Amino acid sequence: MKIAGLQKVSTVDYPGYICATVFTQGCNFRCGFCHNSVLMTIDTDFGFSQEEFFEYINNRKSLIEGVCITGGEPTLWEDLPDFTREIKKTGLKLKLDTNGSNPQMIHDLLQEDILDYIAMDVKTSLAKYHLFKVPENTEEVLVQSIQKIISSKIPYEFRTTCVPEIVTEEDIYSIAENIRGAKKYCLQQFRPHENVLDKKFSQVRPYTKDELNKFKSISEDFVENVTIRGI
């Protein structure tokens, strides 16, 4: 597994806990609005090792409560289970962020009971995932991941960054239907950023608070707990 870096302390990446956030390299989606687009390739060498990561968390266990593994897309790495096992040995809580493209890896980690929290991004309605240059079977595997997460016994959330044009009111209906029965769904405000993959998204006007609240109202017909982040 290639690690791009570490956010030493975060109060937002793991709900309810102070955590360290570790960023893995490589992603199989090409989302134009992605803020972490530099992590899409595994070719870049950020000069950060697993040894450095474990040295940090072992020295700071008294200051942090958990670890969030994010990316990129962590589940692309075959040695992710080994990495998570080593983290659990430290006694820290463990959260995984995923785009849901590897349901088998998600299944294996859930079966091993190694995760304490999992968050899956649902980018938009499944029919629009072609915008991200994904494999043809992506819609099928995403449905599998959604079902595995909903049926899991650990805390979880689905989340959507509400990017205008990418996520419309119609898309919110579709997403909510696909995660029907989920316990938690987070609508995240999109914030334009100069590091996005497609520079046109650096100029996009985010949704207003009222527009996001409309999305929330729609989702509440399908999901137990809907929250808005970033407003």
C-alpha cells in the first residue's frame, strides 16, 4: 500500500472521535470535482511510509482516539486488511472511507469485524456514474456495497457531496431510493477548490442552504437520519 500522507489530528473525519487521517494513493474513479485529485495516481512518490505512520500513531495514542483511512480509494490495495489489523493492535478505533467499488473487500473487512465505522460516498444517481469514467459493472458493485453496509452491525454512513449539475433534485431521489432503510445519510456542501481535477468545478456556485434543506427533506422519506455538513 502506498501512503500519500497523514493529517495528524482531525476532529471532523471520524464522527465523535479525535482521529489521525491517513491518505492512500490510487483511485479508480475520475471525479472532476475531487479535491484529492493528486492522489488518483500511484505514480507520484510523496515520500511517506507505513513505518512513519505507525511510529506516529504509537507515539500519540494518548492524544488521538481513532484512525480514518481515506484516499484515493483504500480498497484497491490487497494489503488493506493487513494494514487495518496492525492499526487495531494499537487499540485505536478504525474508520474506513470508500467509494464502494470493491464490495468483496468491504465484505471481508466487515466479516472480520475489524472496522468500527465505515463511510461510503454515493457520488450521484447510479445511472450517472459514467461521468467518472468507471468500469461498466460499477452500478452493480455499488448496489452490492450499499447492501453489505446497510446489513452490517457497525455504525456507518452514506454521503453525497452536492455538486451542482452532478447532483440534482432528481438524483437525490434516486440516491435515497438506493440507500432506502439506511440509518444515516450525510449531504455535504460542495466547496470550489483550485485543486479539483476538472478546473471548471473551481468556478461552480454551491447550492444554497435552502436548496440543501430541500434535498434533506426528500431524503428523509427514505433514510432514518439525514444531516447536512458544511453550511
